[in-house]
Amino acid sequence: MYPFASADPPENTTFSEAFRSATLSTNRGIYPPTSEYSTMNDLLFRLIELSGKGYCCSQIMLILGLENQGKENPDLVRAMNGLCMGVASSGGTCGVFSGAACLLSLYAGKGADDETENEKLPLMLSALTDWFSETVGGRYGGIQCADIIGEGAAAPDTGRCGEIMTETYGRVLEILMENDIDPAGVIDE
């Protein structure tokens, strides 16, 4: 059993180390699914669990959002697989970034004939793009998957990508709340 299953990670353990260690083992039901991420460790455990089940970064971003809404949508999660490893495993735009843009759109985009796109969506996407470019792009020299994990990488760097997912998911929640959208509910119109 993974040592973090019933306790917080040791003080000197970084997120990257914890994420890498945990994703090396297969998922054995160690971390119970939760849709409430009240602490960083709750989110970390959920990321580890989803990664251990074989979901990629863009899929994980949407699963977290769907869980916040109390929903499941296997078709949407399956479709998000096309954004993994930089869109179709091409090393292009980071799947965390494209997944985060899709997550914002899940909350504020048009989804049915009788709906309209939230007028704040373009500004929310712009805020995400600016933040991601500055934060992640500044750190790794760009926002392409190849910039972040290296040209020709066969798999994500679980520690690096996990850290980016955590930061980006947090920023998405901030953007939603800054625009009067409850991450656990529906658009306030």
C-alpha cells in the first residue's frame, strides 16, 4: 500500500516526488474517489488516482470539473484523449492548457440550441492563456508539450505535468469564481 494513503506526505517530499512515486504503482483502490478537494493533498491524491487509472492530463482536467458539478460524462472524457501529449501525441500545445480551456468552456460555453455562450468566456480564456504562457511558458520556454517534457518524449513527466495540472486547475477555479461562476454549480446569469 502506498504510504500516503492515510496520511499527509512527509514534510520534505515535494509534489513531484510524491506524484512520481504514486504513479509508478498501479491503482489498487488506495485513494477513494472524491469530488471535494478541500486541501492540496486531496487534489494530489485524486490526480494520482486518475493518472494511475491511465487518464491523461486533458482528461483529468475535465474529470475534476465534472466531479465538481456532480456529473459523469464518459463520452466527453473519451474525446479529451485526443488532446493528450500535445494534441494527438504530436508534442503540440500542452494538454493541460487545452484541457483547462475546455474546462472553462464546459462551464461557460454554448452546449445546446437554447443556450448562449457566457459573454465572459473570451475574457476567461484570455486570462487563462496569459497566465499559462507567463507561468508555464516562462518556466519551460514555451507552452508546447515538447517544450515542457522534451522533444520526442514517449510519455508525460508525471511530476512536472502533475505540478502543472495542480497549478492550472487552481487557476481555472479562480477564473471561474472571479467571473461569478460557481465551480460546483451552474452559470450565474
